[in-house]
Amino acid sequence: MGVGGTLEYLSDLMGGGGHGHKKKKKQMQTVDLKVRMDCDGCELKVKKALSSLSGVKSVEVNRKQQKVSVSGYVEANKVLKKAKSTGKKAEIWPYVPYNLVAQPYIAQAYDKKAPPGYVRKLENTATSGTVTSYDQDPYISMFSDDNPNACSIM
């Protein structure tokens, strides 16, 4: 570290420096996207576009799952924007492995288009008006006050 580097280091420590504020260093991360690709040309076009982003270390394409994984010092929204600029339909990867979801086969999570072993990612919200609580007594919820003729035992 030379004299200039030492002075810059000390001025940053003191909070002065007048150089403006430093950019926050981006974290190394992997961004998964669902991109509609039909042929080798589509795959190459998307891979080339995403590889041109600054900070990208690797781009992996799985055309069978319609999945693109971008690793590097990147932001998810910039990667998504670049993927959409190719003219392809793109979105952040909406699926998670089904064993990570409490109820993977409810209507909101189950998706026929999902790759095998995956379901749609859900936020922690009550599903379709029913409240599922695992700490309550199962005998209390066996009968419904809304429909007294329906019994969950049968």
C-alpha cells in the first residue's frame, strides 16, 4: 500500500474523504430463473445475454426444466431484466422441492407445469380461508360449525 492508498484508507476511517459514498459490495449468489426456451438458438441467445452481465461467473441452462441458473456478484432484478430483454418470457424461479412445503398438493401449490419433485413456492398465508394449526386439539376441529352435517371422520 503506497502513500496514496494509506491516505485514502485513513480518510475513509475518519469518515471524510469527499469522494462520495462507496458502493456496497454485492454478495456472491445464485439467481434461478424460469425462461421459456424451445430450441438450441433460444438457449444460446439467453446464455450469451446473461453471460454479458458484469459480475456473472457462470450461467447454467437446463432447457428440459426451462431453468437458468446465474452465479456471481449479481442482483436478481438485473438478471431478470436482462433475460426479458432477449424477448423470452422470464420470471424468478417459482418452484421449491415439494418436501419443503407443509401441504404440497393444495390447489395453490400444485402446478402441472412444475418439474418433477417441485411445487409452486407459497408465502406463509392461510389457504382458502381455512386455518391450519398444529398445536390445537384434533378433536375440536373434527366437526365443522359451518356445516354440521359434514363429519371429517367419514
